[in-house]
Amino acid sequence: MTTTLAFVCVQNAGRSQMAYAFAERERAARGLESEIDLVTGGTDPADHVHDEVVAAMADAGFDVADRTPREATFEDVRDADYVLTMGCSAEDVCPAGWAGENRDWALDDPDGRRPGRSRQSATTSQPASARCTTNSRPTSTAESARDSDAAGTIRFSAIAAYLGVTVAVTDKIYVKNHRQIASQIDTRFPKSAFSGATLDILFTGDLSDLDETTRDKVLDFAEDFLDCGCDSNPYCGHPERKFVRYLLDLRAQGLDPESMVNVMTDDYMVYAYPGDLYSFLDDAVRTLEAVEDLAEVDDRPDEADRASRKKRELTR
């Protein structure tokens, strides 16, 4: 299984091109061409790579003069394990909430800067790109279980892996009686619990016209999953991660998928198809198995034990 990294910016003419070039070199140096796929693009691509970037990257040993900025479509990054934005997500342009784990690097935009400052952006991009590759070759989505410490060395976190199978299942969580809700508040209310329009209504909408029972369930859902201090809340990914933690905790209590559906419906008036939860739990188990193997290879027995315990919670 390959790990896919998507380097996304607005114009795809500066920071994302720099990071992509460093990542290409790092991948080749580690012999991971068959195991790591790289994608880059912009949400509003420019006509050409910035001249300052071409000059700065030439100083660093790269020729990017012939590269053409391209559009990053949703399809490009839908299945990416990591979506790496370049500090522009705060502008509400870069797709920081797309599928996969998002990392925002907050790099300075080199466009229009003098060459010395552009070279600084280039050198800043390098170690971050290097940390996205691996010292041990990845075998599954367990890449999401790797963090970097202050020294830049890779370490494993079973807890991160435990929550790293977030996106696919939250796309399959649905609001029960969503048509009734739409009728009561006199506005369209999507079926998908985590769609952008649903989150908008839950976060800022007027729910006063809902009947008391429905309003209580909806407000409980908003309080438990949308209560986040991020500036981009509720689009920061934390609501989805909190819901995944909720699902995994239900399974850790010994509930099968059918019972999990009953509980989430009673708790929040949302539901899923049991088959989707079976697939989600199977992915979680396989992720934890890979984390356990990788932690053992990296001589981290504590993390291997934690992954093993979490795996037993899901399979008992």
C-alpha cells in the first residue's frame, strides 16, 4: 500500500512547488518511489512558477523553471493520506478540510520577495518535507501514527493511529428525520451529519423552531462534537475526530455495529449503516496492526503495547 502526500497551495507557483521538489528528492534518496506517491496543485493556479522561486530553488540544486502550476482538484487529494497546505489555509482558500490528515506548515509566501528571503522559504521547506517521509518504510495508513519530536525524529503514537481513520466513516453518518428538521426550521437540512451545510446550520443557525426533543438531540450533538477553539471551527477536522473517538469508545465497550447504531441514534439522532461501521472497524484494526509492527521495528515497545491493547478493544 502506498502513502500519498498532496502539497496544496493557492497558486501552486511557490511554496507547494518548493515542498514538492524537496519531497521528490527525499523520496528518491530513501528509495521509496514505489511506496510514496506525491501530488501538488493549487486552488487558483498561476501561469508559471514565480521567478523568485526558480532562482532560489536553482541555488538549492533544483530546476523548476519548466514546471507549470496546475489545479488541485478534489479528486486529486480525496484519497491522500496527508494534505499539506502551505500556510494559506487561513485565507479560506486552501482546502484544509479535505480528506486525509491535514498539516498546515505556515510558510512565508516567496512571491515578490527578494532572492535571499525566497531562499529562506526554500530552506524552511526542506526539513518539513523530509519529515513527511519515513525512516522505516510505510506499510499502511499507519503513517498517521507518526509524529515528529523537537529534534525532528519520527516517533509513533498508537493514539494518533487510533484516531487516524477519520474521514471515510464520518462521510457515512446521517441525520435521522432530516426532512422533518428541514420542515421545522424552514430551510434545507442535508442528510449527511458532517456535510458543510449541516455544520453551518448547527454552528450558526436558528434552531428555536425545532420541537423540544429534536432540539435537545441536535444541541447535544453540537455541544459534544462542534465545541472547539479553532479559528476554522467547525471545518478544522476536530468534529470528525471527536466523533471517531466516540465510535471507537462504543466499540471498546463491547458493542457490535448494530448496537452502536442504536446508541448513536438514541444519543444524537444520527445513524449509520452497520456494514459501513464494520468496514470502519476493520480499517482501524489493520491500522493498529501496522502501527504495532512499525513500533516494534523502531524499538518502541511501549507504543507497540498500546497499539496491541487498542486492537484488542476493537476485536473482542
